[in-house]
Amino acid sequence: MSLDATTLVDAQNGLVDRSIFIDPDIYQQEQEQIFARCWLFLCHESQIPNPGDFFSTYMGEDPILVTRQSNGKIGAFLNVCRHRGNRVCRADSGNANAFICAYHGWTYGTDGKLIAVPSLKEAYYDELDTSKWGLAPVAQVDSYKGLVFGTFDPSAPSLKDYLGEMAWYLDAFFDRREGGTEAMPGMHKWVVPCNWKLAADNFCGDGYHVAWTHLAAMQVGMSQTTNAGRADTGGKVVAPGNGHVISCLGPNDPTDPPMPALLGYDERHREEVRQRLGPRIDLITPIVGTVFPNFSLLRSTSQSFRVWHPRGPDHIEVWSWGYVDKAASQEEKAAYRLAVARGFSPSGTFEQDDMDNWQECTNSARGVVSRRLPLNIQMGVGHEEFHEDYMSRVSDYRYSEMGHRTYYGRWARMMSAQNWSEL
Ligand code: FES
Ligand SMILES: [Fe+2]
């Protein structure tokens, strides 16, 4: 009998039971109810441009192989050999005609089909129906503005419906200029001893922490985007629906990373961005957010998107990519790359500040007595409403935990709902 997670989150009054950050049974239920059903980020299209290109990743704890097939379509499969379960493709990425399992040599095509079995004639007497033993496909695969997603659930809504109004906010990160964006070559992967939701909720709507957590970085000029003492310039937390959340600065707040080559970049391209995104971009500047459940995006101090892969209740693997407008110059692209390394990467100034807090929030949930005390996400309760100009629920003030209430409310419903219509 699974646990009714709606008893653990009081989204209306802003209370969260801390067992959700440490309890192994809840973690298992998350794997079933969330990671085996939601649309999860797989990779950026620019990472697999040519037939035969592949990228290895995970959906929850399930290993996944994403391929560009000979017909140009993107496929995604469980990266698990159908013979005796070995992980088939061990390389992070590359180009291949076929994938040969290291254990006994079963071989799969880029379309997942089982195309060769050693000693098929002699040892299997030609009686193995190879058409039935291809790699198991991910039920639905689709992409939006270069971002490739997959879901294991054939009954999940389309990616378009799953993203809903969040699509416009994704455009504000990934489709600002002609040609959209490209992932920077290479990526960062590292382990943080924290629960995956603490990272996801920080990115969805926590402008509040910036001036404190990142005080040292702000003081040495690593970011020009915010400080606690500055006048409110119209920032908002925005909840476009389905558990997705975005944090926004005011429309005229500077967001360029403090790199000589990038100062004034946004201003120089303001008109192009307005042409593409419409009048909403004159109201707010989206800078950080989370696509439910574990895909987060960031622009301003540096431009990075990342997946928080769960690895047990108290660990994550962060997989993080830098990204740039395709239309940016080589010099600007090089500067963005440096900004990512300096700000948001395993050794990045901001990233290190954040990881430390998430780790301690996780550790304190181990204590049986501390666990009896709920988390408080009450900031701004009642000071938020649906606003047509944003087509979303919006906080009145730039600091609000409305995003956290939205995120954990969705988490609890997703954990309990038996099907999508119950959401
Ligand atoms: S486990 Fe893959 S060939 Fe045997
Ligand atoms: Fe932070």
C-alpha cells in the first residue's frame, strides 16, 4: 500500500513534512510515481546532430540511450541488455552504427533492434525470436526548442500539453535570438549529498536566498543581478501550471554575466528578443526555473541548464550544460563558457554556496526529532494571483515561496494520483 503523500505537504498553508527528503520508502514511491511517469529531460538536440550520434543518460535511476537514427528521428531506449541486464552502451556520447553488449555480445542497432546474437544458430538452434528482444523503447520522446524529453508513460499527456504555458518561459531562455541556442561542448557531472527536490526547489523560486547565500560572490562583483537592499524593480515568481516554476527579475534589471565581452549583450539584442517573445518580455526577465520534476535552467550570472538525477534519498548527480545563443559571436561564446565555469559548475562560486545549504538541509532531516518539525514555505501566502498578462499565477512581490508551494503541491498530487486525469 503506497503512502498518501498529500498528507505530507500542506501547499495551502506552506508546510512540508521533512521525511520526504530522507525516507527510503518515499524515495521508491517517487521513482514509480514521478520518474516513471513525468516527461524528463534527456539531452540537447545539438549534442546528437548526425545519424548514429548517441548520448547516454538516466531517467530517474534507469539508464537511457538516446540515438539519432538513420531516418533522422531521435530514439530513446532503456540502456539495458535484454539478455541478462548488462548496461549496453558505456560511453557518455559518440557516434556508432551499433551497440555491442560487453558481456556476451548481443548487438543492437541505433533503432534499438537486436541485430546480432553470437552463436544464434548453434546455441539457440535459431529458436530465439530476435524481433522480440530489442532494447525497450521509452514510451514517448519529443523535443521542444532543441530540448529533448522522454516519458516512460504511454498515457502521459503530450510534451506540448505537459509544458503548457511553461513553453513561453522556456522560449525566454532558449529562443531569444535567431537560430535558438546550442549546448556548449562538454558538460559537468558531479555528486552532491542532498535530496534532489532541494536543488529543484531552489532553482524554481528562491530569489530570497541569493543576497545571503551568495553574499561573498555578490561583494566581489560576480553578479550584477540582485542584492537584498536594492529597490524592488518588479521581479516575480511565476507558476505557469503543472508544477513548473520560474523566477523573474524586473524588465530592466541587468542580467549579463560580469564579463567584458558580455556587458550590454542583452541590451544590444533587446529589440530582437522583443520581436520573438512579444510584449510579455517587457514585464519581466525570467532568469531561473524548474521544469517539474528535475530539470532546471538558469540565465544571468551564467547560462546553464541541468538535471538533478536522484541517487537515493540523500544524493544527486548533477549533470550541467552551458548554453549560448547560436547567433552569439565566437568571442561572446567563449566569455559565456568562462562565466559558467566561474559561477555555476562544481567549482563555481555560486554553485558551491548552494550545494552546502542543500546538503545540510538533507542531513538535518535524518534526526528523528528535527524531522517532527515541518519546513516553512509560507512566505507570501495569499499574496499571489492568476494574472492574464503572464497567463500564470504570479507573486505580488519578487520574494515569495509561492513557487515552492506550487512545486511541492504538484509533487504530492503526482505521488498519489493513479492517473493523469486525477491531477
Ligand atoms: S548481458 Fe548483454 S549479451 Fe549477455
Ligand atoms: Fe543559489
